[in-house]
Amino acid sequence: MSCEVSLPEAKKVAIFGGTHGNEMSGVTLVNLWLKNRAEIRRSGVEVQPFITNPRAVEKCTRYIDIDLNRAFTPENLSKREAEDHPYEIKRALEINRIFGPKGSSDAYDVIFDLHNTTSNMGCTLILESSQDHLNLQMVHYIKQAVAPMTCSVLVNEHPFLQYSTSRSVAKHPIGLEVGPQPQGVLRSNIFQSMRLILRHALDFIELFNGGMEFPPCTVDVYQVTERVDYPRDTNGNITAMVHPNLQDCDWEPLNPGDPMFLTFDGRTVEYKGGNTVYPTFINEAAYYEKQQAFVITKRGTLIARQIKVSKM
Amino acid sequence: MVQSWRRARLDVTVASTRSMWSKNPATWLKVIHRFPSLASVSLQELSMVTVADQEEERRSSHLIYKMEVVSLPAVSRVAICGGTHGNEMTGVFLVKELQKRKRKEEGAEAPDILPVISNPRAVQRCQRYIETDLNRCFTTATLSVPVSDGTPYEIQRAQELNVFLGPKGSVKSVDLVCDLHNTTANMGLCLISYSECDWISLHICRHLQKEMPSVPVRYIHYDVPLSEAYSLESVGKHGFAMEVGPQPHGVVRADVWGTMTEGVRLVLDWIKRFNSGVQFDDKVMEIYTLVKTIDYPRDPETQMITATIHPQLQDHDFCLLHQGDPLFLTFSGNTEYYRGEEPLYPFFVNESAYYEKGIAFLLARKKKVNIPSVRVMTRESV
């Protein structure tokens, strides 16, 4: 039985770009909006565009010392800002101070974190919770608004595979992942798609803050269940590539027995799991070092409760 | 198949025929000039006979050429280089696979293969380079720079590679360098060379075009003199970069792997056959010669780019660009158009590594090159 959720206004909204310095759509959009905010202006909302990792952006590299999008752990965030730390930890402390503190009532309401991927994921919205009804309603609104363009929703609540993202500082974190796009490249179609999604996302917030009620709805999602690494030799070197039948097939069913990898000497390695699964993040360049060839998800449906703003 | 142009009848206008005739001797001279101690051109006759044909008298005169077979030394030592850019993954893995196999296949005609990881530190970090682009360090000047503690890593490495595979321009250098690269641009398979008269490289390209019909295979010529040639393949007596795309850097795609491994297999196959005495007949080939580079529109103050490659140009490498065709789409939604009068062929469209070099894409002119028959030099023909 669904009942209405009454939520405060989402007044403080941030748009993060350059969390990975070579993911160009977000870097470009944020720089554009830092210069001219007309496109992101909405009544009743303060929208702050922000480059999270400026040194990595300047070098057009993913990160300087460590991955910023893994740096917002409780351990890191309890460190003292004045001490000597790897660059990204210093940055995480600064971001937590400006947009957080994470977990407190002062934290920003919504943070959109803009990313690109070399995987053929199309437009993907990434949620960290299946119980965040504001976010669920937002993604539902976005999906309807951009149709017939598809927008997948990935939920990562996995206890071990979930990670401490830069956006996790906010009460309602949303990741935008658009691909395929090589690192360091700006493709027109990918850029326009990301821009469009953000336009609708900000419209939603404006409508919500303005008092519009969003009735209960269902959202089809993909839930992360497992990570699959490349086959490696005893020295840890990769011995196979993503199979041509799997390459670019993000969100499509992978059945037991389907080809998964092709070794450099021409052998096929098949998927040996018991059920049909839905792989994504297939052949993401940045994940070779994270021991991930792709991520396995299962399909699910989440229910978003009716939401309405409560103006205190 | 006609072995030479002897008795071939060409139906051309007088004017263009005269220019073709005047080009041919120059082409031969270029070969000898470039490899003075290597090329043995057995030219018996180069004569022109004008034949008036009664049937076609009211049309142009026909010209008949005679061109002999070019004898060239065997290609005995071949360097296959990967990881010249440390994040161009196909070459890295291909060379690592070659390193696992034995160095020389059976048979005297099989070349000695030297698999080389050109930039091991960049490969280890999966970056294009550590301090400076290795593939810009092979000019004669840079190869002679005195090395000190402050010398960038890649310059030192270039000099090491020049000792190992060269020295550039000398008789000791390897016979052929095949330097493996990937690009984010939709270029299929391209062989990129500084020469339009390196018959070995051109015949190899033709061989790949014939044997890999499902993949677009092209030859790109950068008209740069040898001393100023800046990339690794200029170290060998013959050489080319084998560029395969599109592939994101840091990724290995199975389809691109298939294309590059087949390309390398065919290069070695051609060399083996050439070394064993097979004659490869003369051909007319189309090649692309670099004309100029085009940068992105940029903000005059910040130098940041203000547009993306237009959707109608993105992924359209080698599709002829005409005056008035769209090039860029600005962030504010305006289109910028190609203003040049001469239609040209774009390539390296949206290559990620070229943003920092101020290049959105390059433009080339297509031209026909007459490649003579080639055969390996034997003791008798020296």
C-alpha cells in the first residue's frame, strides 16, 4: 500500500563535472554553465555547477593520485583537511565541506554527477538507493520526457560493490552516465543527450518545489549483483577480450552458455551462471585496473510513492 | 595479368599523357635518391611510342609505355612495434603475444621478427606518454640531442630505439618497421607512411586491400623529408604505422583485434612471398596525401573549444568534404561550414589525442600512384 511521502523543497542543487577529468561531456557542460547560467536557471532552485577534480581535468586524465569517485568513504571524510593527503582526498574533504557534510541536514539536496563511459550504455541514471522516492520519481519523469530516446536506470545497493561517490555527499545523489564515448573525446550526440537529461531533471525539481504532486509509479530498473573480471594469467595479465557477441550489448540478456570472452589465441569462454542476467559497463576502459570486464545486473521493478513538497 | 606496361594502350588526352610521361622518370629518380645503396633498378628501356590509330584518329594519340620490374633487397628483419602510445591497446597485446612465440618461423624466406614494446613506462601506466609524445621524437635533430638527467624519458627512449632498430638512414637499420596504433576516429585500417614511392609499403597495402575486402584499407602519405620525419617507422629502411580504429584508448575490442592481427599476418605473408621470389605486378593505387590540419573553434581568451565535430562529419572519415558541408556544431547551436574550394578527404576525425595538438581533423587529397612490379633482388640481378 503506497502512501504519500512529504519531502522538503530541493532548494540546493549541484551539477558535478570532471569527477573523472577525461570524461568530457560533463567537463564541457559545467564549464559552459559556469560562464552562463541561463540554461540551468529555475525558479525556486539554486543550481551550482562545479568542477570536482580540476587538476585531473587540466591534465585530461581520470585522476591524479586516486579515483575521486571512490574517495568519499567515512574514513577519508573524517580526516583533517589541513594535513598532507593524496590530492583527491584533499579534494573530497573540500567538496564535503562545501556541499555536505555528508549525512547532515546542511548537505545539498540533490547532486547530479556527470560521467561518460566507453561502454555502449546509452543514457543511464545511477541510483544508490531503492528507497529514495524523490529520485525514483525524478528518473521516472526523465524517462518519460526523453522518450522515445531510452534511459536505463541502474541501482547499485550492493554491499560490496557499492562505492563512495562524490555525489554521495548529497541527500539525493544521482549519477548520469552516457556512452559510448572514448575518454578525452567530446561527441556531439552524447553531449546533447546529457544536456537534454539535465534540462528535464531541473524541470522536475522546479515542478516539485512548486507544489506539483507526483502520483505513485513504477520504475523498471537494473540492480547490480556481481562484478566479472577478465580471465588473467598467474601474473595478473589479461588473457582475453570481451567476446564480439557481448561487446556493445549492454542491457541485453546474457544466457548461460552464451559467449563472454575471446582469448588472444582464439578460444571462447562462455558464461557459466545459472540464470539469464543483464550485463552492463561492458568494456569500460577505466575498469581494467579495477578488475572489472563488466557488471552483472538483474531486472527489477521499484515502486515510487506519491511525493509532494512540504513547505515548512 | 600484364607483367609490365609494355604494349599497354592507354586512351588518354595528349596533355595528361605528357605530364604522366614526365612524372615517370622523376619517380624512378626518387627511389634511387632515397635508397642509393639499396635500390637496383634494372631499367632496360623507357621509351615512348606514339601510335596513330586509324579507327580513333579523330581522338587523342595513344601512348605506349614500357616499364621494367624493380629489384629490391629481401626484407629480412621486420620490427613489429606496439605501445608507442601506451594506451593504444591492440598493438600492446599483439606484441606481447608475438613475444611469446619464437622469433623466426621456418624457412629462409621468413623474416626475422623483432616484437618491440616501444614505450614500456607509458604501457605500464596505460597512458599515451610519460613526458612527451614518443612518436614525435624521431627527427634527425631529436635523435642527436645529447642526453642528460633532465632529458625527457621519451627522447632517451627514442635514442635507444634508434640504436636497436636503426640507426635511421643507415644500412644497418631494420628492413621494415610496422608500428601498431589505434585511433578513436572511424578510420578502418590505414597504413601511414612518409613516402609515396616506397614500393614495398605500397605493395603491402595493396595486398591487404585485396585480402581483407570487408575492411576499408587505405594508404596515407605525409609528405615530409626523411630528416624531419618524426615517427618511429621512419627508423627502418621501409616502414609504416598501421592505424586501426575506432577504438577508445585504454580498451581492447575484439573486432579491432581481429582486424589488426589479420593485417599483421598479411604483412608478414607478403614479405615471405616477396623474399621467396614471387613477383608482384605493377598497379595503379589510390593514396591519400595530407594537405592540412583543422583545429576546433576556440574561445580567444581561454582557448577552450567552443564546438563539437558536427554529427554529419563525426565518424565520416574519408567521406569527401565539399564547400558548404558542416564541420562543427557550436555549444550555442550554430553550424560552422567548410569554406575551402577544393573538396578534400577528412581523416583522424575526433581523435582524442589530437585535442592537445590543436587538431579536430586532417584533410587529404586523393591521388593515383603508379606502382611498378617488384621482385626480390637475387645475386644475378645485382
